[in-house]
Amino acid sequence: MSPTQIIVILVAVLVLVAIAVAARSSARRRSLRNRFGPEYDRMVAERDSRAAAERELRERERRHSELALTPLAPESRARYTAAWEELQVRFVDSPAETVGDADELVTRLIAERGYPTGDFSDQIAHLSVEHARTLTHYRDAHEIHLRNNRGEAETEELRQAVVHYRALFADLLGEEPVHPRPPEQRRPEENPEPRASEAEPPAQRRPEQAHDATNR
């Protein structure tokens, strides 16, 4: 075999190796995108490079694989569903307290599923592997919860916080906990103006009745 042939073979081998590496890298990147969804884009934006972001996401997958996650028993699911429905009703009279209750209820559900609940960033990291598409809701809800604790959240923000919490809650529960209606705040009752037919005296509204009454 001539030196030229050897060089050609080596170049061909190197090209094939490069193609294989690129294909493998592309497949892993596609897998991470599919699994983490918007969380993938968030990580790429936050890290110095795409490679660093993907290393972090693969590390999350590794840590997630070490968790002992458990599905909810039917009775637990029913208990959480009832608790959420009660919470949503309580929002009408006490929106600020209800947001705190929603945070505690979601945290209890996270713990019962087997996720760690210490540091919030750790919660996010572990939840992102299987619940990445609802993490934006959870982040927004948690931020409003912290502002609520400082007395800085408006009522509409509190309502949005409950809606955000509900997204992750339903995702962890595996089904819709209650009918997806937003919580409402109680408003002062207004006296409705009488309709025209109700404002008219009986004699004007139904003269035949007045005639019958006077002829008895």
C-alpha cells in the first residue's frame, strides 16, 4: 500500500469519526431539547455556552435517576384534589393567605412524590427532568409568594399565583384537580336596578288583573 493510499484511508477514517461524533452530539442535543423543552433554552441563555448548559442538564438527569419517585395512591390523589378545591374557594375571602396555603400544598405534593423540598433551586433542578413545561408557572408563583410575604403583591397578582401553582400541581397530580376556573375575589354586592317590567305598578303591568280584583 502506497503512502498516498494510507493518507487517503486515514483522512476517510477521520471524516467518518467526525460525522459519527457530530451525529451523536446532535442526537443528544435533540434528546435534551425534547425532554427539557423551554428549560433547555433558559439554561443556554443563562450559561456561558451551549456545551455548559447541556452538561448541567445531563447532570440533572443523573441526579434525577437517583431519586426514589413514587406515584400517588388513589386515596392520596383524592385528598389532594379535595384540598385544592377547598383552597380555591378560600381565595374569595382571603387571597393573601391562600397563596401561602397553595405554596405549602404544592410543596407537600412535591415531597410525597419523592422530590427534595429544601432549597428552591434544587427543587427546580429535580423537577425540570419530568416537569420542565410547568416550571415557568412554578417560578412565577414562587416569586409572587415571596412578594406576598413582603406585603408587595396586588390581588390580581395573587390570583395569578394560584393559577400558576395549579399548573405544576395538576402536572404532579397527573390529572386535573378541579375545573380549571381562575380563583375570584369577593366583590361588594351591588343592588341591581329594577327592570322596567318590575318597576311598573301591577295595575299598569296587567290591567286585566286589576279589573278582576275590583269586580269580586
